Amino acid sequence: MLYLMKLVLAVIQDADATALVRVLSENAFEVTKLASTGGFLREGNTTLMIGVSDERMDDLKRFVRQTCRTRSRLVAPSVPMGEQNEGLVSDPVEVPVGGAVMFVMGVQEFVKV
């Protein structure tokens, strides 16, 4: 029997990881949790590897959408303003964080031993 599958790499905020892994496990998704570090804020986040059949892809997206929240955070920027060495901006800036980024890849072969 041929199963059409995807491998999903879901990068989420650490604050959402426990709840999402629980929801996915309760709904018979097999999940591998990896610690990772984000680029923009250089903070820890979680990357989930999820093998999912094409038929269950919409369910997976729904669970991720319902569980992973976008939040606002104040961060102190450390990038120069302008091009004339005007110095660094010192006032905190509010930025959205959280939610999820999902990379969906086709799986050519799936072997479970």
C-alpha cells in the first residue's frame, strides 16, 4: 500500500511547545521535538519534525494554528540607524513573536524499523 506523506518542520516558540506536542500526541500524530535557536531574537525555540499523511495535513495545520500564539515583545534593537554612523537606536521596539513557521516537504520513502 502506498501512502503519500509529508515531513513537516514546524518552528515554534518554546512557550507553545508543550501544549502543541500534547495536542498532536492526543490526536495520533508522531512528533520528534528538537531544541533550536532563532535568528532574529537569538532565543531558544522548538522545532518539531512531524510525519503526516496528505489526508491529515489540514488537521495538523488547524492544531498548530489553534495552539501557537503570536505575542508582542519589547526588544532593544542593536542595529545602526541610517547609513551615516548615526549610532544605535536605544529605545525598545515592539515586535511580534511566536506563531509558527511550517516547512512542508514531500517524502519519497518512509521506512519504520
